[in-house]
Amino acid sequence: AFASQITDKVIMCGNSAAKLELAKKYGKNFEFLQQPLNISQIDMIKEKGKSYGEASLIDFAFKNSILIKKYEEVYKITGRIFLKNSETILRKQKKGNSEFICKNKIGWMNTEFFKMTKSDYFNVFSNALELVDDYEKKCIEKVYYKLSVNAKLKVTCFRSYPLLTGRVASEKNRRYDKNGIKLLACRVFTYLHIYDLKY
């Protein structure tokens, strides 16, 4: 969720029913995409895990959203979490390239929140749908990283560290919230461009 006055365009893509009152309350131009799932797709999610489900939703949004067709850059945020410094993130964005938190030492790109250019998606990241498989240790975070390195994409971190709040869906006792020394370290790494993609 974004609590920002800077952007008035919101796309929600899901494969289950959801409440839309919050977007209407903030006066956003809201597009809701309901991804239909057939038996074959459900079987694929069971076979390859949540990474396939996430990659499938992202692919569905990029290929079917009316709003995305009008713009070159898209922010994605996982459902049920909140970006507390959205206005700062949007004001400081570097236009023209995708923005992720990249953890180069472990070959990982965070996917709970990122900015992606449309050209990067269709030229590079769309291939993830055929490659992800949680049970073969090919989660979407690692696949995105490998695709980016192989394509030599220009991917930078955000100019301000994203302050996310909410529970990690796959781990009941883990939250996205950071504070204290851990948050300070993340902000320093962001400032020093350590989270930029390296290859």
C-alpha cells in the first residue's frame, strides 16, 4: 500500500477477492485485475511454489493492465504490507532504470517492493516465469538477479531505503519492519550504493 499524494494511479492484481475501499478513500485512479486460474495453473503453483505464483501475477499485470500500457515505469509492492516513506521514494527516484535492493553476495534481489521499467520486464524479467522453481532452489529473487546480471541491466537501489511494515506471509513470526542498528546499516548500504546491482 502507498500512502502518497504524489501518485494517483494504483493497480491491484490478485487471484482472490479483495477489498478496494482503501484506494477509493484516498482518491486513487484504481485498476483491479483479477487473474483467472485454471487447473493447469494451480497445478503449476503447487509444483513450483509461491515464486511461480508471484511471477505469474506480475506477468499477468504487465500484459493486461490498461494503466501500465500508458507508463514506462511501475512500482510493485507485495499485498498486506505498507510503505511508510512512499513520498520520499517517489521524489528521489532515478528515472530510466529499474530499482531494487540487490544483495550481491548471495545473488538476490528483493521482490516485496521494487520499481521496474516496462522495457526491462518484457526484455528480461518476463523470462522468470519459465525459470522459477522453489523446490529446485530457483526462487524468484535469485532468478531475477541472475537474469539481470546475464543481461547486464542497469539496476540501482532506491535513493532512500524503503521503510516497509507488515508481516512476511511465508514466515509467521518475521516482519519486514527494521529498526535500530539493522535499519541504520540498511540506510548506510543504500547511501553507499552497496545495494546497486554489481556484475
